[in-house]
Amino acid sequence: MFINFFFDLKQASLPVSLKEYLMLMEAMNKRVVDSFNVNDFYYLSRSALVKDERYLDKFDRVFGHSFKGLENPEGETIKEIPEEWLKLMGQKYLTDEEKKMIESLGGWDKLMETLKQRLEEQKKRHQGGSKWIGTGGTSPFGAYGYNPEGIRIGQKEGKNKKAVKVWDKREFSNLDGDVELGTRNIKIALRRLRKFAREGAETELDLDNTIKSTAHKGYIDVKMMPERRNKIKVLLFFDVGGSMDAHVKICEELFSAARTEFKHMEYFYYHNCLYDAVWKDNNRRYNDNIKTWDVLHTYPSDYKVIFVGDAEMSPYEITYPGGSVEFWNEESGETWLTRMLNVYENAIWLNPIPERYWDRIASTSIIKQIFSDRMFPLTIEGIDQAMRELNK
Amino acid sequence: MKFEGTSSYIATEDLKVAVNAAITLERPIIVKGEPGTGKTMLAHEVAKSLDAEIITWHIKSTTKAQQGLYEYDAVTRLRDSQLGDEKVKDIKNYISKGKLWNAFESDKRPVLLIDEIDKADIEFPNDLLLELDKMEFFVYETGETIKAQNRPIVIITSNNEKELPDAFLRRCFFHYIKFPDPNTMEEIVEVHYPDIKKDLIQEAFKIFYDIREVPGIKKKPSTSELIDWLKLLMTDDVDAKILREKDPKKLIPPLHGALLKNEQDVHLFERLAFISRRENENVE
């Protein structure tokens, strides 16, 4: 059972290793937690297997998938609350006034029926709004709402009676989601970019300082200083064709201006999403394209990868084989992007569209998820954060 | 030995499990989280609750792994040899012990806090791999091996400025302290100020979580800032009514300097508060 879970995690390309798995087994063996409590096991395995908050959400999803149906008997889901039980509770806790309100809605039975229907229709957790069951809304169903005749589900939940499983809450899903919008200023962006390119941890002999210090102290005193060498290597991928061209131009200018700061800089073009080929000259893109496999095999994994694009397309263009608008792609864009991310650990996506619109565009959300939230707006702040991310 | 939280520190269930796993398996635990969520405090509280000694090692950008083990003071020895000092004959006189050495020597199992490990050079964690794994190291100058008498409980905090090497992470437990939800927050405040007025808390919480929700704010106020702010409110004896103030001229909550730490945020907040109040008035 646990082995399967471990392989599920591997499958989801979470960086888990055998050592961590053995560590988890050892902890189970030593009874760190009560092994019959799923919640405790969840906490323990999370602490042992996940080492970066970026992966917490992914872990939660895999955990939920692997251990579906294994939760505590007490950990009932919303759907399993018996009708009579609610009815009894309602009679006990509702004031006469509230009971009248229920009558005004067509009676208790009607309310329960609607609730059932809604539960059937609704498959997701919901917040706000006036129809669905969830929290904070004005629908009669859910908790923390304003509707006095509402059924309160899971508002004052006991420790072992959580309606929603801990890992299903997906609390970590937007851990690094807040990026600021700033003014667009190419010069500052360039300075940030240079700063990024010039950081190095290696040391070299500081001759002047050594001579000075030796004379001062009367013995040879070797002084070292951090080496300021350009050692950053970058692969750039630009989305061309259509609405992106103006933005890509700004971006190209920006990176060419910073070119001398990088040890290596290679750029490629793609359209909408990455598929099996990219090209370097836009005029001859159909003749002179480069296989994406070749890119993956040519440049070692210490290259940093920057995608520039609006990530705005039909979701099919990412998730389905043959989804490309231009040709028949054997494998989906998602496959190619994932491949790219598996090779290059330091990869980010720069998006010229203001951040507040991202969530409303399905394809942008998908790509953001593929990139584990490493999508940044094309602003000073965004570039700054992106570079910091790349430098990690 | 089990950590259950203390009277002055509220530990969530998942944090307890992670810390206890680290204690039982004698492995380091890495604690990450937003600034001000009590990462450093955790080590102190673990030490307090287990009645253990705490040894803190604050990491700076210039800190080297070797400094945690020991340092050999060659310069003093050179000078002493020129002056003919007797001390010079024993090299041990010039070896000063580092924090790790101190922790290894301790009679009772201590808590070793390595604070802000991400501040150091990227190689720093790798240089400590073996030392933290085996809990021993070798002193070349004297030829002795220092082995931990009691494996210390190692708590490492990181602010996520640098990625830590995989090999290092694999040997540790990991916990991300998420920002406390209002219920936990209430417990935390309760622990700090047991006799605070209930209505003051409620109004203050509302303002606090509202500020955290303001889109585009650069530095979100954290738990420690909330605690400071409440303290100020209490010392100034601010009434809960003032916090509920709807007068557009008094948009900004009193003593907001404790919550908002940069002037862009204050401007942004003023602007948003102005807009929202105006909307409220229109509705009324």
C-alpha cells in the first residue's frame, strides 16, 4: 500500500527518494504517530517526503488520490450526513422564527431535496456566490453564510469530524501566488537582469588586499574575494505569431542588451505552446526547425530556461495530442513542457498579460500549474522575482 | 520525549507530528514559512518543553561550515611562539570550539538551532552533511574525533532565499508553517495576552485579516506584527469602537505602523480604504 503511494508520488514527478521512504518507514516503525490515524500519517509522510513548499499541493493531490476511501470512519464526507440527522438537529437548534423561514421556502422536505440536487450537481468546493454549497455565500447551503434559513454544514467542526479531509483542503495551492505589478521600465529591468547574471559563489585570490594585509600583519595573510564571473547560461523561448509579437520584441531587446552578461544565451521561437520542434529564424521556420529533443539533449541541465508568452490559447492546445492549431502534434504540449521542466530545474515563464487576468484564462492556469506557479508578469517586480527564482 | 506545544506557544497538529518525528528519529528538521510565523521561536519552545539546553547558531552570508565545528587560531599561536609563551606547546590552546562541538559535548540532549541557513553560501549545507548525519567530526590539528554524546535535536530554519541541496534535504524532515487561520490565531493571542478585551480582539482580527487580503500589498503583516499591534492597542487602551470607526476621515486603523512596514503599502491601503468606504456610503 505504501509502496504504491511512493510510486504514485514518483509518477507525479515529485522529487522523492528511497532514503526518504525508508525514513518514513522507520518513523512508522518507531511509532512516532498512532498508525491507525490517517491524519497523523498524512502529516508524517508529508514532513518526511516533501522538502519544498512548492510541492505541497501536488503531494496533497497524490495523497488524496492514493488513499481515497481509506480515511477514518469518523471523517465523513458531506454527502453522507443522513437526512434524519440533519432534520433532528434542525428541530433542536433552529428558533421558531427560523423554522418559519424554512416553511416559507417550501418546507423542510423541499429544502432537503434541493440540497440533494445541488450536491449531485456540484462536485467542487465552493466559496462565495449565491447558489452552490460552500462557505461565505448567500446560498441556503453551507457555512458562514448570510442566509438565516441555510443549512450549516461543517461550521463548528470537531477535531475528528472534519467534513473535508485535510489533504483535500489544498491549503498550499497558492503558496507563491502574489506577484506585484510595477511600472514598465526597461532600464531597471536590465539592471536587475545584470545583477542576476553576475552573482557567483566561487572565490579567487584578492592580490591587492593580500599584499596590504601581509604588510600590515607581518606574515603572509591570503585574502580571497568572491569571483564575479558570468556563469549563468540561459535558454530563451519566445512565443511568436499573433498578439505576442510586440511583447516579444521588448523581451528580445531586453535580453540582447543583457547578452554580454551571460556566459551562454540561446534563443528559440515557438508558437503558443512548446511541441516537438522550435526554430531560430522566423522566416524559415518550416524548413529550418530544430527538434525539441535535440534542444533537450544539447544543453545540459544547468541552463536556466525562460519562456516568454501569453499562455493564452485553447486548453486543447496544451493537453491533447493533435491540439496544435498549426500542425498535427503526436504528443501534447503538456508532455513537452513537462519534459523540458524535468531536464531544466530552473525554469520560469514570463507573461506579458497582467497577472490579475491569469486565473480567468484556462490555458494560463494550466501552464502556471505545469510550471508549479513559476509564472511571472513582465514587469520590473515580476522580472525581479523571476530572476530570484532562477537563482535559487 | 514528546513535544506537545507549551503554555506560550501554540503548535498545530501537523507541526507536532513533524517535530516528534525528528526527535524520535534523531534527524534534523527544516522549518520554513512566512516571516514572523514563529520559526525561530519553535526551537526555543521545544527546548523549553523538553527542558533541554538550547544552542543557537545564527548564520550570516559569511558563515562557513567549519566555524560551527571549530576554529584554529594560527595567528595567536604565531605571536605566542615569538614571545616564548608556554601555551604554544599545546595546540589545543588555540582551538576554539564551535556551536556544533558545544552541542555534541553536552551531557543532556540539547536543542541545536541553526537559524536562517539559507543566508549562507550555497555549499554550506553540503559541508555539514556528514557532521549532521553521523553527528561526529574530525579535528585535524589534534587528531581526535568528536562524537556526539547525545544526538542533539537539530532545528534548522530557512527563509527560502536559496534552494537547499537535495542531498541535504533528503536527510531532514521538513515542515512549512502556514499562516495561522483565525481560530489558531485566537489561541496564539490568548497565550500572549490572556486578559485582552474580547471585542477588541474581534475588531482587530477583522482589520488584520482584511489588510492581509488587500491585493498587491508588498509585505503582508505577520503573526508577530499582529501581537505587537495588539500590545500597542492595549497600552494605549484603544477602545474597540474606534476600530469599528466608519468615519471616512479616520480610514486607517490606529497605530497601523505596527502592521504596515512600508510607505507604498500604506498609500495603497489608504487608497483602497477610501474606495471601499465610498462604496459603502453609496449603498447606504
